[in-house]
Amino acid sequence: MAGILRKFLPVVQPSPKRGDDDVGNDTYNDEYSFAIEYSGPVSNNIPRVLPIVFDQIPVAAPVASSSLSSDSSLPVVQPIVRHNRLKEPKLSSESLNAPCVSGEGESSTRVDSSDALGSATGADGKFKLCYGISSGKLECSDDQDNLSEILDCKAGDECIPVESEVVGGSGKLESSSKLKCPDDQDNSSEILDCTAGDECMLTVSEVGEGSCKQETSHCHDTSHDDVELPNNSQEGAVAGFHDYMNPANSESTESGLSSRSLSSEVFSCKEEYCNNEESRGHVKKLSAVTFLEPDTSDTVYEESVYSEAESNNVKPKAERNGKKGSCYRCLKGIQFTVKEACIVCGAKYCSNCVVRAMGSMPEGRKCVPCIGFRIDEANRRNLGKSSWMLKRLLNDMEVKQIMKAEISCLMNQLPPEQVCVNGEPLSQNQLVMLQGCPNPPKKLTPGNYWYDKVSGLWGKDGYNPCQIISSQLEVGGHLKAEASNGNTNVYVNNRQITRKELYMLKAAGEQCEGYPHFWLSADGSYQEEGQNHVKGNIWDKKRTKLVCALLSLPTPTDNTRPCGDDVNAIGYNYLELKKLHKLFLVGDKKSGTSTIYKQAKLIFNVPFSEDERQNIKLIIQSNLYRYIAILLEGRERFEEESLTEKWKQVVDPSSYSGQSDEKTMYSIGQRLKAFSDWLLKVMVSGNLEAIFPAATREYAPFVEELWKDMAFQATYNRRNELDMLPRVATYFLERAVEISRPIYEPSDMDILYAEGVTSSNGLCSMEFSFPKSTQESFADAYTDQNNPLFRYQLIRVHPRSLGENCKWLEMFEDVDIVLFSVSLTEYDELVEDSNGNPTNKMLMSKQLFESIVTHPRFNEKDFLLLLNKYDLLEEKMEQVPLTKCEWFHDFNPVISINYSRRTGKTSLAQYAFHYIAVKFKILFQDLSGHKLFVSQVTGLEPDSVGEALKYASEILKWEEEEHSYTHNDLSSFTDYEPNSSA
Ligand SMILES: Nc1nc2c(ncn2[C@@H]2O[C@H](COP(=O)(O)OP(=O)(O)OP(=O)(O)O)[C@@H](O)[C@H]2O)c(=O)[nH]1
Ligand SMILES: [Mg+2]
């Protein structure tokens, strides 16, 4: 070559003078200088070689020891901003556990744009991961063309661009260090001398001791040199730097987003930058590294980027510009090429691109722009299931780490609030419990589910069960009867089952006649409500499983067992069932059982469902019209009485005042009269309930008009004279206008006071336990019931559900205690007996009491007598003697004057209460030979009902621990031991 040149060139120029260092270097030969400008005749065919000026070739200096901090951290170059403003380098670092990928071997060093991620090919051809410990950043205000190219800064040598995919580890950059970015006019920006402290905007990561360490030797440390940064930024340089997704522009696999989710600081960028930086694989990509407005703050916190991304829900979308089946990054390959998909956007990458596109996968298999976004729910079931491709590319440890991150990282978790079980959104803990149980719901996605915790049946709201999961998990709310939208009138664990389930039960040999209620336990054994023996096990029969398979109903798996200690799984279940104490609440009509039941629901926070509330609203509104009708009827009566009075005055001229019109203070206008007549007609026809809930909207204005009417108010003032009007009517009539409006929503108190709120079949039940707060307000002395494992079931039965002679009582033979409610006020009330004869209501209650006590199935049961409506008794005793009831004919309390003064008027009611209690006790003793427990109750007062239920629980406990308790202990609590001598 030199010879040829010599022939062409008449004058051989001396080579540039070398420095002293080079004198004496034998290997140096001037003859081989090249780049001498040709000044001879021009020929188009002759290639022209531009001279190279040695002095102007940028060189890289060896890394100064000062830049190698004790922890051997390595600076990592971040994207360079396009503005020219010089800035002092900024470094921030903080703890981070994000994985990063480091290269092995000098040649694989690469400057990284992120603190978090990178990939490197090790000697074994696998990518190596290491974990960054901290991150930092360095800013400079210039950018480079193709700056995204990897920088390979060899010690003491030129920085050479490296197109290797290997990503350097992170490093820590001393704030005094400066990286030099040499000028680069012709897009040959591969040569980059990075200098800290100048225009380059960099992020750096600290790394611990590890494989990243060796890479520090590649970095040109010019910590003591001033930096020359090129000003020749070209458009697209930054974009190219960012666009790690695009192999044409960059080989970087790093992302600010990756650090975003892991570190507290990232760069931000102006919107326009972000928009320009859409990756090839994504329609809209949030800039991995974003840039600051030059004049604004230098630091933008990760939260802003993160929350912006999440709050805007700008989930990156995958878009493939290549042909179908090709890799989203390199656009190569066909449909059958093995690819790995991003669990967020679904972009698929071939084995060559996957690590570059996904970095070190701190959140699992997400391409870098997708880090920090929620996964596509369709991919949830694949979480943590490693692919063949990753296993081939990475070593076992790394794959494990990625899979672990994929499963456990916060961003990939199912949002608990989006999973509703039995109408209640889950808490984080509940979700963990649900997913961590031995047999968790499969394919759990956001949605509404129902869960029968006794049997473990699990399904989507309104649908058949789809799985039997572990039972006894404390997740979600209470199972509703309508949870699975069943319409069979057959209930399993309080849920009305679906038609398919009914078939299944029939296949199990249960004909389900008479719409039974079953208790189905987790092991498949079932029994009819109220019976104490297991009828069978639905899973014992092969036919059942076959039917289930045919009907797509779930069958138990081996894992289906209560969540808890595996060893004691069966015992645990047994214990749980044992601890559900059943309280059977019954009483004659109007004894107050439904009030006590509703009060218990309110006390123990067992919510009324929306449906229940709506039904109750309609009942209340219907009741209101009934009360109004009673008042209107009374008004007519009062009007007639007044008119009669007037006519009498006409007949007796001496008392006649001279007015002859037929109006009285109870007379109403034509309009209201028409409404009144119509309403009374409806009530007489018995259609009130049928008409009123629906007609509420139409008739609400009449209620308002009525309420304002003087005649109606005059009638209302005499409401005590209207026997038909219940006392509770006042509560609702006072708010008649409000309640009659369509928008009315009943309050808890309204529900409590509402009459006629009871399930259609008169049977309802609720589970409860004594929470600590409730416990404290009731009785501090007993604490065992605080244990949530002591569960109670309150079953309220209307006497009509018991059938003639209480024949259905057998259904409830497994109850633990009978709570028999008697209204204390009924001693003077009359009702018709079954033969239509008027009978004293107290005697009717006595009769029902006797029937239940003497029922063979109830022989050995504990009984707690709830003497209810004590508040009303206090009033009534002043007016009506207790002896009105023949059973109480010998009530003749001797009240000393002193005692009377001390206790006031309540003493009489107290005596009456004690007396009635004794009467029942004696009766019970005669009938059963056992002791009757008695509690004084005012159903409308929560504490009173709470104490009564507490007392019931104590009795049960006392039965179980007979030796620990004495009769006196109990009687001192709430049992008012009657003292007839008092
Ligand atoms: N003042 C007062 N009223 C009560 C008390 N307990 C119940 N009541 C009222 O008595 C009426 C009848 O009570 P319910 O609870 O409906 O009686 P029940 O046993 O369910 O009777 P049915 O209506 O036949 O189902 C309602 O108006 C209640 O508001 C009480 O302790 N004090
Ligand atoms: Mg009732």
C-alpha cells in the first residue's frame, strides 16, 4: 500500500511529530503514515482519503482510582438531553433491590440508561443478572447523536462504540467525576467520552461488589479533567437512546421505567419527547427515561411518572409493525418461532430480543415500557410459570428470581378491592388468605363472587358454584340466599340452590320435598336444618360425581379442606361445627321475636342486604298507609260523634249555639274525603299491600296534604283512642310526609320499628359472635366468648311455621337453647284461639310454651324465657292490674311504703315481672323437671337484647363447664330470681 502511494505521491509528507514518549519506539514507521492529501491531477476514479490528525483523535484515559469508589461502583450513562445548557452533574442514589444485568468480561461493557436493568452475555452465552443496590443520576445538558449506542471506553484508549447487546452494570459516579463526550459531527457518535459533571444527563446505579465491578475499567474517568461536550446534537439522538425497543437505534435494554418502579428518582421528560419516543413495539410508550425541562427542577420523582401512568391508565399497547407472527422487536421470525410474551401488553419477542426488550424483568416478563403497569388479567394464570425460552437464556437462579418477582411484586397482584366476596370487597389480608389457602379459587380475576364458607362452595355472583375451595376462610361478607340466583326454594347453608344443584341433590338420593333447608359441610356430609343426624354424604355416591361432571358442577378435590393446620384438618372442621351454638328464638304472635332478631342483626353488624332494605322500605310505606287508613277511619268516627253532639244541641235548643252547618273539627275537604273513602275501601278489601308500595309515588302528595289538615291532626291527637293503631305507628306517622316519598330510605331504627318485617316462611337465621366492644358493654366478667371461634346462630321461627301442634319442631332438634319470648303486656289482651273463641293472649303464650317444652325432641333442651316489652309493662301496670289475666289471679304484691318511695313506680312492674317469671318457672319445672332461665328484655333497646343473648351464651357455656359455674353466678348476672315474698 505504501509503495503504491509512493508511486502516486511525488512528495511524501513527514508524519506528524509524535510526543517524546514515542521517541525511540522502533515499531513506529513514518512510511506507513496515511492520509496525505492528494494534490495532483484530479481523477474521478481515484479514491480520496482524508488525512487523519492524530492529535485530534479522542482518546480514553485509564479510570482513575479516585473514581473507583471503595464499593467499586460504576457509572452508567443515561440518556443525554438535547438542550445545551451546562449543568453540574447531579447524583442521587438510594437503596434499590432491582435486578440488573451485568456483562461479564471487558468486551461486554456497556453504558446503561438505567439503574436497574441490563443484560449481558456471559461466557456461557447466557445473560447474567445482578442486583443493583442503589441508583443515582447524573445530568448534563447535551445529547449525542446515536448516543444510545453502547459506550465501550477502554482504559487509556479510544472509546469505541459497541453494538453488543451486553449491558454494563451499574455504578456509582462520584460527583466530582466528569465524563467526556467528544465532539461528533458526522453521526459517528459511537465514540463517546462521557464526562461527569457536564452536559450529559445520566443516571447511575450503585452496585454492590459483583460482576459489575470489572466493568469500571472500561470507563474513561476524567474526574480531574474538564469536559468537552459536543454541541452538535442531532435530532433523534435521545430518542435513539431511549428506544431500546428498537434494535436499529439502540441496543440498550434499559429503562427508566424499570427504575421507576424500584427507585425513588427518575428523570422525567417533556411530553413532546415522550411522544417522539414511541418504541417500535408499542403504540404508545411512556418514555423509559424522561427528561426535564431545562429550566425546571432537575429531579422528577418516580411517583409522578408512576402515578401518572397508572392514573391515566395509559397501558402500553403492543403493536407489531412486522408481519404476522414476527418478533415485535426485530420483526423477524414467523408464527411458529418460539416467543415470549409480555404479560402486560402481550408483545412477543424472539429469543434474540426477549432479554433486550424485557431487561432484567424486575416485575417478571414485562417489556420495559410496561414495567409499573398492571398485568393483563388474561395472563394471570401464567404468572410464575417459567417458559422454555427463559430457561434456555438465563440460568436457573435468574429464572427463579424473575418468576418470584412476577408472582410477588406488588404491581402484579390482583387488586383486592376488585374482588368482592358475598358483596364485600376483600382486604389485602383476605386476598392473601384466599389465594394462599390449600385449595384457592382458580383463575381468580376481579369480579363478584359468592362463597359458602361451611361447604367451601365458590361461584360467581348469580351463577352455579364453579369450585369447592377450602372452607372456613374468613373472607368477604355473609352469604346471601340469592347469591347464586337459585329459584328452587331449597336451601343449602342458607343459600337458595340452583336448578342444577337440585338435580345433583336428587342424584345423591335427596328428593327435596317440602323445600327443605340443608346444612352441607365441607366433607360433603349433610343434614336437614334442625335435625341432629347426618343424612348422608353427597360425595359418597359415584352417581353424584357423574351428575356433577355432566352439569359442570364442581366436585371436591383432595386439597379441599379447611384452611388451617393440615394435621388437624378434620378435627378443626369438627371443632368449628361444634362451636356453632344454635339459639332457637320463638314466641307467640306479637311477642316481639322479629324485633329481637332485627335488634340482634344491628348489634352484631349483620347487615341487611340491599334487597332486604328495599323490601323493608315497601313494608314501611304500606304500613304507613295502613296507619293513615286507621286514622281516617277514626276521623269518620270522631266526625260522626261530633255531628251527633251537634244534633243533640239542635234537639235541645237551650244548648244550641245557632250554627247549623254540618262541619266539625274532624271534617275534611272534598279532595281529601275522596282519597279517604277510596283508601278505606282498599283497606276493607284487603288490597292495601297490593296497591301501596307501587302507588306510593302517586299518593305521596295526599299524605302531605292530609298531614297538614287540621281535621287529620285533631284525629291524630286522639290516636290513643284508636285500638287498631299500634303504638309504633306514632314513630312512622310523625314522619309520614318523608316516608311517603319515593326517595325514602329506611334507617336502621326504621327497620327495627317496622312491623311485619319477617321472611316469607317465617324462618330466618343469622350467625354472630361477640366482638370485644360489644362484649365490654354487655358484661365484662366473661371473656371467652370474645373468641371468634365461638359462633352463634340465631334462628327465629314464627309460630305459624311450626304448624299444628308444633309438628315442624323436629326440624330444629339440634338447637342448643330455646329462647321463648313472651310479651309482658299481653296479660289483658284478647285474641281468638283456633276455635275462634276470644282468649287471653298470655294464656295463648302459655299454651305455646307448654307445647314446645313438652315436645319430645325438646325434652332436654335449655330454655331461656325472654319476658319482653318491659318498658310497656311499666306503663301498663299503672293502668291495668295484672290480675286481669286469670293465671295471675293471686298477684298481690306487698309493697312497703319505704320501698315504694325508693323505687318509685317501677317497683310494681318489677314485682309483676318477678311474679310472671316465677309462674313460668314453676310451670317449666312441672313440665320438664328442669330449671328455667329468665331474662327481662326490652326489644327496642340494643343493650337489653345484647344482654339476653349474652346470657343465653353463658347458659350454654355453663352447661359445657358445669363444674365451673354455679347457679348463683348466673342468677347474679341477669336471671331475676323471683322472690314472691318481696
Ligand atoms: N315498646 C316496645 N315495643 C316492642 C318491643 N318489642 C316489640 N315491640 C313492638 O311490638 C310489635 C310486635 O313486635 P314484633 O317483633 O313484630 O313481634 P313478632 O313476635 O315478630 O310478631 P309477628 O308480628 O306476629 O311476627 C312491634 O310493633 C314492635 O315494635 C319492646 O320491647 N318495647
Ligand atoms: Mg313481627
